[in-house]
Amino acid sequence: MKLIVTGGAGFIGSCFVRMLIRETDHSVAVLDKLTYAGNLENLEPVSDNPRYTFHRADIADAEAVDQVFADVQPDAVVHFAAESHVDRSIFAPQDSINTNVKGTFTMLEAARKYKTARFVHVSTDEVYGSIDEPYDADENYPLKPSSPYSAAKASSDLLVLAYFTTYKLPVLVTRASNNYGPYHFPEKLIPLMISNALENKSLPVYGDGMQIRDWLYVEDHCRGIYSVLEKGTTGEVYNIGGNCSLPNIEVVKRILAATGKDESLIKYVQDRPGHDRRYALTNEKLTKATGWEPRMDFDSGLTATVQWYRENPGWVQRVKSGEYQKFYDLNYTSR
């Protein structure tokens, strides 16, 4: 099978590409703009493999996307590329709209033109919005996004599904909970807290830290996506969750314990505007359809993630330079 993987130099996309090259005989063409969160170092383990190619392009650039499709003639597309950070979407919402909505439209049009056999759109549980206990979201749960990021993702989800209804494009949508693991750009909760703890910097915690998230190890997520690619029914949505709901402050304290640091590093900061209180979803549909279940328990995954960051300080320092540092200084250290 020949695949195009958009956003394949990012955190989750690169894990998916490494998995495909390691465990299958598929050919993988990565399409990535290489924004601040896209990093070719993430793909170094497969860079010499003849089944891997890289194409630098913006998914919102129709001409560039068409050229990649013409070159690759893909059997399938797995669409990761997105502006995925909520804080950034609050400060610069236009980037989320351009990439997540317009970019997805461009990819769908190319897939329709080249008659791509499978199109997997990778989305997020944030499209469901904040969910009160004891409820969990299944795939039919109402969409109630709270941020420009999640609203853009919900919009792209609906656009993808509309292409199935209107054009019979064979699409599938996955919605995953919060990911963590190696190669994660240090702006999201777990990688930011790990990198700060290892550098003896303060750990900024929004509000009271009692926001609840479901945690999913990145390799488990990638296996879930692949199971949907192989076995999912077109036109359907599949949730992918980690079955591990924890308050943010508990995650931060476990990171401090894993890094051997004191809780005095915790710094409570002003809460994010419109901050969702609880995300929760159920995997029942995916498990029933494909047999997929998460393999990695949270403590083991966190230990492995901390160890990776300990062993790769150069990677962390390189990705934390430039634009990232300006954003971090503006939105965390000034609070």
C-alpha cells in the first residue's frame, strides 16, 4: 500500500510513520510544512529507508498538494496535519482555521480527484467539549467545541463526513484523547512539565489543576489509527481513548515524582479562557470493530517518556529555541 501521511514530522504523525516502516511493508510519503512543531529529527530513524519519502508542502496549498498526489498516487491518506495547540489558537485563531479547515478541504479535494481508496482524518476528543461526570462521549455525542482549535477540528470533521455523504469519498474519522510519549513538542502539559522539571524550572498549572483528561500513550494511538485504516467502516467515526482519566495536578505530581523533583516547583497560573473541565470518551465501538485496546498503562508510559527526555536533552533544547521560547515567555513566565 502507498500512503500519504500529512503532518508526518510532528509528534503523533512521526510515531505513525516510524511504526509503519518498522512493522509493515507499506510505502509512506510524508507531507509536512515543517512549522515549529514539525521536526525532521523525529523521522531520522526511517530517513534511509527506501519506502519513505518526504515532501515539504502546506496542506492548504492546492497546487503543492496536487503535485504530491500526482507523484505518489496514494492508496490511502492518513491526515494528521493540524494546528493543534489550544493556547496558540486563542492567540492566533486564523492559523487554526487556515490549516485545520482549509487544509482539510484541500486534502479532500485531492483525494477525490485521485480516487484515493481510504482517507483517515485524525481528530480529537476536544470536539465534544467539556463533559460532566459520570458521562463519557461515544461517537454520537453532540459536538460542543470551546476553543478556536476544537471548533476548527469539529468543522473539519463535519466536512470530511460530508464528503462521504455527498461524493462517496471513503473517509473515516478518529477522535483521540490526550497523547503523551517521546518526541512530543514541549508545549503540551506532559512534555512541558517534564522538560521544565528536568531543568529545575517552575511548572505552570492552569487554575486549580483539577481539569480532567484521559491519557493515551502515542504508540497505542497510532495502533488504533492503523486498526481503523485496516478494519474501519467508511463514513464512520471511531473514538480512541486511553482509559486513564486523571486531574492535571495529579499528572504534574507524578511527573515530579518520576523526575525526582520537589512539588515546590509547581506554579499556579491564571486559567486559560474557556478551559474545558473534563474530557471523557469511550472506546467500545473501536474495540468491538477491530479488537484494539490500549496496551500501555499510564505509569509505565510516563516512566518511558521521562527516560526518553532524560536521554535526549539536545533534541529538547533544539526544539525549544526560537519561536517556541518567545511563546513560552509570553504566555507562562509572565503570569
